[in-house]
Amino acid sequence: MARALGTLGFLVTFCSLAAQPAHADGSVSSLHMGYGAASPAEFDRFLAVIQQYNSSGERFRIDSHCQSACTMFLSIRNVCVTSGATLLFHAGGSMRKGIISPSRTQQMASTYNAALRQYVTENHFMDTFAFHSISGSEIVKRFGYPACR
């Protein structure tokens, strides 16, 4: 009887563990964060996500439209970029007020690898609020970010 209860307990525990969903990668699309930050509080949310994924080591996918503060996700240590993603770069600050913030712009640019940072700087992508797009496949091929598999 005790052996049967022990076996039953093991089966219940095993089945409950097996029934739990597999851990999914984080992504721009799953977090609905592809359209940037409209306020300083929203900007801080992007920084918190970066810190969370860098601390956990979990994979993070840039897999869709990704503009403004979203491009800082490129600094996540286990980031990957899908070929279908589109990243849009521009100066940091308040678009609503028309005020460019050199410190926010620098904060965003500092999260990119050296090759991408040089490219967006030399091509003046971060000088105005005009959006400049780079495809996910170009981010991978030209700037060396890992492709999602």
C-alpha cells in the first residue's frame, strides 16, 4: 500500500511538471514594446527589460517592428534578430514637444555595438526625429548581431 501511494505521488508530481509550458523566449512582439517610449517612465521600462534579460541570461528576440528605445534591446547579451525585423533609429528626446535630448540620444547610441554606433552616427540617423530603418537581415549581416534560429 505504501509503495503504491509512493508511486502514485511520483506520477502526480511528474505529470504536473510535464504539463507546465516550456519557457518561451522574450521578444519585442510578445512584450508589445516595438513602438518606443513616449515618456521617461516608459523609457525606464526598456532599461528594466534590458537589465532583466541580461541578469537572467534568457534569449531575447527582436522579431518585428522596433523603433526608438526598442533598439536598445540590441544590448541584451543573449539577443538575436530575425531577418523580418525592422529597426528604426532617430534622436532621443520628446517628439511631442519637439525637443531632442543629447543625453537620451547618447544613452541609446551607447547600447549599440561599435560598428552600428559608428554607422548611425556618421549617417546622422541620431540627429533628428526622422526615422531611419535598417532591416533585421542587415543588422545581422552588416553589424554582426546574432540571427535568431
